Amino acid sequence: MSMKYKVKNELLVPDLSIQTNVNSIVISETSLAILVGLISVYVILILLSRNFGKKYGLSFESGFILIRTRKFNKKLEEWGRKYRKILNIFSYISIAICLYLLSIGVYIIHDNLYKLFFKIGEASPFIPLIPGVTLSLDALPYFVISVIVALIPHELAHGIVATSEGIRIKSSGLVYFLIFFGGFVEPDDKELQEAKLISKLKVLSVGSSANYLTALLTIFLFSILFIPSSGVIVEATVKGYPAYGLLRKGDVIIEVNGTKIQTLDDLTKVMDNTKPGDKLVIKVLREGKVDTVIVTLVADPRNPSKGFLGIRILQYHSPRFSIFPKEIEVFVSYYTCQVIHWIAMVCSSIAVINILPIYPLDGGQIILYILREKLKDKKLSNTICAIISVYFTIILVLNVALTFRIPGASLWLP
């Protein structure tokens, strides 16, 4: 779920972006091929599970393909024993990180809900990532990559810390459903229930902290490899608006009506002084050459007195170490930015949402175990946990449902 966007008068400027379909036949064909391939693999695995399930550890359960293995369990146990001291320190740090993430998540969903009711111009859209509905096929490769990157450290952290705390891993492996896939680790339920409270907190907190640290590491590596450069890169154009068909994905806007554009704010300032019907002479860097595009603005759907271009943009970054020909450097930067943004968005979103006090998410399980420890009454603890879970689920759902009250919110959809 994408959680935070900056909305400016003429542009849609995402902190962590969702892509839409724009003039790129190659990308569309690639995405479609990936989609068909994933579904084909899914069907093949269903057939294999029925005939060779026991032999290869394949099972088809509630629509999910599960590939279980015990060989990896031994590796998790080995790592848990070998790095027990380091994992103990990491898991304590993880508890602190999760308290921080929980406070952020609780604040964001309540603050944004308040804005959706009373200050809608300041509210941020909450949009679930649903391929084919809120997520275009062109964004599918980024989505798949980011989900894989998010799930691997999440499940590994759960498994390794569980073994370091003496909790046996019942099974581990891969899970697959149509275009969604990842890994899973199943600690022994009985041993987890009987473990000390601090051990439970360690095991449950490390998943979200691993995702959060993955997001930070991804951004850090990007800052080493790329540097901000003059110009803003066109991420997408919105169908039905002036820029559609004139500006292209990957264009770098370097000048508008004689004003040099170096940052996102530079373009926003120019657009703040426009009105419907104004013509913009836009210079872009396209395939290593400078082209000029003339666009006539229309009324901003959120503010009819201002001009609207209809594009999504990112700050242009160039490789710190230039090893690519100039004509493809922009595309290397663009696609690398997209992958980095998607990984950071998905990992950080999973980290925050997963730690919210909603059962059966990790945050909900943490609340339940704390209640059981303090109240010594299983039935009462379950009831209180259920009430808390329902409350936060309603708050989250309202953020999603009321997103479409934001003027122009449909422009975020493909």
C-alpha cells in the first residue's frame, strides 16, 4: 500500500511512486509476457502438486502453492546457533525500531483520517497495490521485484531469530499465488506459545525491522551510486491531459518558457504562475538530444484557476560513475530510480502496516501476547485484542475508502 504522496497544484509528485501506463510498447509487451508467464507457472505447479506433491513437497492450499523443505530449516538452525549473540542484540534493537514504526503508523493513519474529513487539501491518498486495478501492467515488474526483496529478509529474520531463541522451525519454503509469491517460515506454534514473552517479542518484531532496514539500505546504496542532477524526469503522463502524447516516459525537463528547471520545486514554481489556456514551451532531454515541446494547459481538476500539465515526475539522478553512453544514461537512471523507489516504498509500507496492532499481523500478535502475559486471562486478552484489531482495521479502511474524496484522486490510478 502506498502511504504518502506530495500533491502539488499542477503535478502529481510521489514520495514513493506508483507507475502508470504511458507510451511504451516494449514495456507493455514485457509486462504482459511476465504476467502470462507467472500465471502459466502457477497452473503448472497446481498440476504438479496433484501428481508429485509428496515427492517434491508441493501442496495446493486455499489457492496458494506451497513448496516446503526441511533442508532450509537446518540452515536456519545453524545460523541461529552460530550468530546467537549478534541476533540477540539485533532483536532487542528490532523491538525499539518496531515501537518507533508503530508510533509512526498510528500517527499517520489517524492524522490522515482527520485531514480527509476536515483538511482534505492536505490529505495523502492511501491506495492498495492491486495489479490490474490500482496497479498497471507496466508497473508489474517493479512490483514483483520489490515484493521479493521485501519478503526474503522479513521471513529470514523471523526464522533465524526464532531458532536463536530455541524455537523450532516446523517448515519453511516458498509460497505462490498467481502473480504474488515469496517465502515463509513456520515456527512451531506450541513452542512459540510456551516461549518467554521477550522471546516472542523478538521473533515477531524482527520482520518489520528487517523491512525497514532494507528500505534504508536501498536508499543509502542509491545515494552512493547516483547523484541529483539538473532536470526532472517524466515518470508518466496522465491520459486525457495536455502532456499525454507529447511528453514521454524518460524525458528530462530542463527548461520551461525560458526558465531553467533543476529541481522538482523549480517546475512547481513555474506551474504555480500558470492558468488554463497558457502555452508552455518545454525543452526536454530525449535520447541524448534536446527537443522542444509546446503544450497548452487546461484547468487543474483540483483548482480550476490554475493550469494543469498532467505529468508525474521524479528528480533526475545521474550515475556517479559514468560507464554508460550518454544516450542511454537517462534510461539507466530512470529504471534504477523506479526499482529503488518501489523497493523503498514496499519495504517501508510493509514494515509500518505489519506492526500495526491488527491481528494476525505481527503487531497484533505482539499486543495479544503482552495482554495474555499481563492480564493472565486468555479470554479477556483475546477480546481486548479483537477490539483493538477491529478499531485499527476500520481506521485503515476509512483511509483507503475516503482517499477518493480527494479532488483528482482518480489521477493516481492507471
